[in-house]
Amino acid sequence: MKSALILSGLIAALTLGGCATSGYDSNGRYTSACQRDYQNDRTAATIGGALVGAAAGAAIAKDDAAGAVVGGAAGAVIGNQVAKRDNPCGERRGYYGDRRY
């Protein structure tokens, strides 16, 4: 039972993590190496958080599948947010003619 919970959590984490990675941004523009590294790091943190959360949830709920699912979801969200940074690649923000830069 425990191995089935761990396997299902791993499959869910990998499935959701794969959705977060691509070489393009939301507007279809190709992203830089820094942006891709940031996305990969954030995906790894999401997957790691899901795995740790699923294991903790299963342990707290005494091998209950619902505990593993809730723990995995919470861990994924926490891992994703912990890895989040504002402007990770130091890109300039603003518009043409903005004199702040």
C-alpha cells in the first residue's frame, strides 16, 4: 500500500512538473538560458515539494491515500512558491522612454 502511494505521488508530481517547463514564454517568445534554468529550478522545487509533502501526508494520516494526496498538493504549492523570485534574470522592466533605467 505504501509503495502504491509513493508511486502515485511520483507520477502526479512528474506529470504536473512537466507542464511547467518549455522553451517559450506565455506569448510564444523563445526564452533565454537564464529563464529556462529558472523554470527548471522551480519545476524541481515543485516536484521535490510534492514528494516530501506526499510522504509527510501519508505518515501523518497513517498510510491513508487522502493524506498523501493532500500532502502532495500542499507540498507542490509550497515548493513552487519557495523557489519563486522576482525578476530572477535581472531583466529591465519598463517602457521605451522610461528614464528610471
